Amino acid sequence: MPRKMVMIFGASHILWMVFATSQAFKLEIFPESEIVAQIGNSVSLTCSMTGCESPPSFSWRTQIDSPLNGKVKTEGTRSTLTMDPVSTENEHSYLCTGICGSAKAEKGIKVHVYSFPKDPEIHLSGHPVVGKPVTVTCLVPDVYPFDRLEMDLLKGNHLLKNKDFLEPMERKSVETKSLEVIFTPTNEDDGKALVCRAKLHIDEIDVGLQEREITTQLQVRISPKNTVISVSPSTMLQEGGSVTMTCTSEGLPVPQIVWSKKLDNGKLQLLSRNATLTLIAMRMEDSGIYVCEGVNLVGKDRKEVELIVQEKLFTVEVSPGPQVAAQIGDSVMLTCGVTGCESPSFSWRTQIDSPLGGKVRNEGTVSTLTLNSVNFENEHSYLCTVTCGRKKMEKRIKVDLYSFPRDPEIEMSSPLVDGNPVNISCKVPDVYPVDRLEIELLKEESTIKNKTFLVNMHKKSQETKSLEMTFIPTTEDTGEVLVCRAKLHIDEMEFEPKQRQSTQILNVKVAPKDMQFTASPSESVKEGDTVIISCTCGNVPKTWIILKKKAETGDTVLKSTDGSYTIHKAQLEDAGVYECESKNEIGLQLRSITLDVKGRENNKDYFSPELLVLYCASSLIIPAIGMTIYFARRANMKGSYSLVEAQKSKV
């Protein structure tokens, strides 16, 4: 019996171990649920088992039982499926089956694949040239899945085109996708960024891998244009002299400058490939036409200039100089003098061949052109041409006009009153040219307002210009200096004054204010009281103060001292309305009070000195009258009356 029990116990222990083994093991897979892999990279899926007492076994398969396209390696409790390299054939759900004894478990993982290995590429159909259409192609190579691809092409911050590739994929493969835009470059496009941006909308991959872009700077090319030749000192040269010619041309890339001389047969003789061409020790045969060409990859542009080399026989000088400034209305004399020629001939003209507008006088080797009362028709460059034999020489005098005849004028819309706005105008009369004028309004040394007149002058004329502003004066401004300063900014003209100004001392007046009109001790007094009526005004300087007593028959002007009037022993007729008028040249202010004078009989408590005297007198008189009546009666009784007797009887 015990043996059977032992056998039963042992069998049950084995069954418990098998049961425990089948129940306690755990199968895990890493990564846990899904993974995104770049095509061409290596990816490993790991399946591991824990809690299995017996050696486990593993197997791998795809959910649709397609080839694994990977290599399986199992070591103990771990099995690894390695896909190297990853391809579109690995885009499946993979299942790992783990067996522990008679039990098994299964774990799955989804493998997503994508291809986005390189930045986009930008290709241009040709060099961008202003005004010529160019095709821009943006390529995204080896992308998968392309139905998740979005492309943007931008020029600076402007979106040229956006494209999505939502067409169905016939097969799984990496493809190169492109976006094309045709645009016409402008000058403003030079230097702008051309951006090709590609986005692969796969949420499972990192944000940094979802977007790629490439940027290139547009180098817009412009065919040469605006070719200009400058010659120093002149195209009319003397033998033995020198000349420097500078040529400029606009374009992108910057044009190369090529200098040539036109030969008699029309062909060009190459002289230099520098922008500046200097010829020294000039000879007569150096006269001719010189050609400057601006050349770049897009095209070329040319300009010609003719040089005339003369024998060095005479010199010409002009005065007052090559440039003269003249006040409109003044007279100007231009002088052209010759040295080294005994019998020169002179001719004068303007550079634009307009009428001279003056009188020419020739005397020997000197010629003068007098311009009387110059006006706008005389503002030219005047050329004096001297002919000596077969030779000619020309000199230029430029006449610039201006008008700045008077100081500015300060005008105010009204007298200055404290707190009242006033319009101040600073006028500069008959000024030319107005586009060079600046007007400044200052109070003491502080600028209140400044104005310039930088406008295009449609016609030449003298104009009156002004600066206007609204100013609110205060009493603190009194005595300060208001300055209107005008400047004519023509530095190349030598004339005085180029600055004029006018000043005005501010005198701010104040209308009557802060009046105080009082009766002391009170506006209600008793008959016989002394009353002081006082009127004051807070103005500085003081105002005129007039005190009046109002009445229906007419006002009475009171003789006041410093605005004060005293009523001694006020009577009932002093009661009434009193008025104070404070005025100056700016305005006036009125105040009034009513004085009430009450009679004494209405006051029982009052005992005046006069009544006291009357009271005392009556106290003495009444007894005396009684005694007189008494003695009179006694006298009547006796038939006579004696004062002595009366006194005796009294004694």
C-alpha cells in the first residue's frame, strides 16, 4: 500500500510539473507590435521565451504563408529572424510560434517598409535669364510607397506648385517621382531661394525622416544693357595729351568689358579687356571711333564714342569758372578767352541748342556773353567754341539759378493769449529751387517743427513755401524768442546767404482771471458800521479795476484805491448791488455782490452813545421841571414868586 502511494504521489508530481510547465511559460517578441524599416537596411525580429522548464522550440512564418525573405537563428530560449537587406518583400505580418512541451504560444509583429534615402534634386532646363521661361524639375529618387508622397516647389516664400501621388501602386517597388514648373525669371528673382520639399506621410516613422528638402539659390542672368562710356577730360583732345575712357554695362553675370577701335574697313581692332582704357601721348592718327562692348554668357551690348585729337596750338579759358550760381533777376557775364591764337573766332550755344537769351560781344581774343535779368530760360550749360584756323576747341560754363531774396516772415493768426491756440506760419517768399528748401521753427534753441520740400518739380518757378503749426502759448513763454530759419541746400553753388532767419519775441497776454470780490466784515452789516469793499485780480501784469454801485437811474463809479473802497458809517442808502469790472486789452471779467444794511431800531439789545446822552439828560430835566412847576404853583398862591424865598424854603 505504501508503495502504491509512493507511485501515485510520484505520478501526480510529474503531472503537476508538466501542467506547471505548460502553464507558466511566457512568449515575448521584440519589437512588440510593429516596426518600420528603411529598404536596404538590416532589421532583426527577436522572439524569446521565459518560464519554460524544458528546451523550447520556435518557428517563424508570415501571416499569408509567403517566404520569410530572412534568416532565422535560434539559441536556447531566443529566436531571431534577420532581414538583411530589407526589401519590399519583407512588408508582412510575421508570426513567431513558441512550443514548450505540449503547449505552444504565438506572437505577431507587423513590418512596414519605406524608402526615402536621399534629399530631392533640383534641375533647371537652362540658365535662368530675365524674361525667358525656364523649366524647374524637382526629383525625389527611390521613394516607397510613393502614394504617401507629397512634393512642394517654392520660390522664396511663394509656393509655385504642390503635388500628391495618389495613383494606385501596380507593384511594390521604389520609384523616382518628379514635379515640374515653368516660370519666367525677373530681376527680383536673383538670389532668391528655390526650395524643393518632399514629405512621406507615414506616421510610424520619425518626424525627422518624414521630410526632406533641398535649396538652391537662383542666379538669374541678364543680357548686357545700359552700356555707358565716360570720357575724361574730353572727347576733344590735344596732341601729346592723354584720355581715360571708362565703360560700364549692366547684366548678370557682370558683363566683361571689351574695348576696340573701329578701323577704316569697318573691322574692330581689339585694344583691351579692362573696363578702363587709358591712352597717353595722343597723336592725330589716334582720332577715330572707339567701341566698348559688354559681353556675358547671355548676350552683348555696345556703345561707341568718337575721339578727336587736335594739334596743340591754343588754349581756351572761361570765367567766372565752369559753374556759376546766379540770383534770378541779376545779370551774369560769361567770358571766353583764348591764348596762343591771334585771330580766333567765337561761337556760343547752349548744350541743348536752345536760344542763348543774351548778348555776345567779341573783342580780340576775348568773347563775352551777357545775360541780363536771368530767368529760367537761362539755366543751361553754355558752350564757347573757339576756331583757330582749322582747329576747334570748346569750353563749357554751367549756369545754375537760385532765388532766396528775403528773410522768412513770421505770421500769427491772432495775438498771443495764455491758453488760446494760435496758428503760426513761417513763410519763405520767392524761393527756387524749392526741392532744396528746409524750414525750421524753433523756440529759443529747441526745434518745434521742421519741414523739407523734397518733391519733384514739374516746372521751374519761384514759389512761396511755408511751415505752419498750431501753438498754445502760456505765460512762461513770454520773453522767449521764436525763430523761423530757412536753409537752401545747394552746396555746389557758392552764394550767400544760404541760410536766412527771422525772430520774434513772444509776448503772451492774459485775460482777467482769478477775481476776488469781497465785503468786509460781511455782505450784511448794520447801520453805522464801517464796510470795506475789495476787488483783486490774479493777473500779472495787473489789470484795470473799476468799482461801481448799481442803480436803476445809472451806475455810480466809486473812487477806489488799489481796488478797495471804504464806506464809513454805513447808511441804509448804501445797501444795494456793487460790481467790480477787471479788464485789459484782451478781455474783461465782472463780479458783483449785494450789500445789506440793517437799521438800528430793529435791534433791542443795541444802546448807542447818543441814546445814552439823551437818557441821562432826560433823568436830570424831568425832576427839574417838576420842581419848577411846584414853586410856580406856590407863587401863584401868594401872588408872587421869589427864588430866594424858594431857596430858603428848600433849605
